[in-house]
Amino acid sequence: AQAAIASQSTSAWASCVALFSVAAMLLSAIRFGRLPREIVFAVAKGMYGRSKRCYRLAHRRVMKELDHMYFLRHRRPRDMRTMWITRINPAAREHGLVYNRLISGLHRANVHLDRKTLCTLAETEPVTFKILVDEAKRIVYPRMAGTDRDLSQF
């Protein structure tokens, strides 16, 4: 019975050592700037032609793909910010204020809302957005002391 337990423990130990050595190999390869074959072919799975079978071609293609994914991951927030601004600007112009004056007026009024929230308010809560635009207008275009407003248009 002890022989069976000893053989099980040695096989478990051997599999542990094998797993550790594979992990160490992968980490050492990555540490020295070389992607292991397993990772390269895992990323290259689904690509066309020999670039999914030949290591040299797959490595080039995978590095280009990983570089492209990195670039897109960092471009996405810029694109989202641009989209929010292009939606806020016409909503602010409907109420007689351009985008940059709206943002500067909100900042000077200590209204700290990001562009994503402003975009959501402009689309779903027009009354709340109008209140924010009026607050920005009040700060950007202050009334002069002693001058009354012209109410003849009302």
C-alpha cells in the first residue's frame, strides 16, 4: 500500500515539477523578449495562410497584431471623447451657447461634470441640460451693474 502511495506522490510531484518548468520556460522567454511558440500560435489561430502554421511568419503577424491592438486600445478613449463633444456642441447651440463657452462657464461655476455625463444629459434630459447651459451663460455673460434687461421681446 505504501508503494502505491509513493508512486502516486511521485507522479503528482513529477507533474508539478513539469508544470513549474513549463511556466518558468515561458516566463524566461518572455523576460528575454521572445514570445514562446505556444503563445504565438494561440494568437495566430484563425489567421489565413502559412502565418498560422509557420513560426517565423506567425511571429511577425502576431507582433503586428498585438501592436495594432495596443494602438486601438489607446485610441478608443480619444474617439469616445470626440463623439461626446460632437453631441454636446449642437445641443448647447440650440440654447444659444457654443461648446467652449459652455465648458468654460461650467468650470468657472464649479459644476464638475465630465463630457460623458453632459452628453447623456443632452440626449436624455433636455430640461436638466438647459439648466446647465443657463448656469454657464450666467457665468460667461454677467449682467452689468445698473443696466436693466430689455423685456420688450416678451
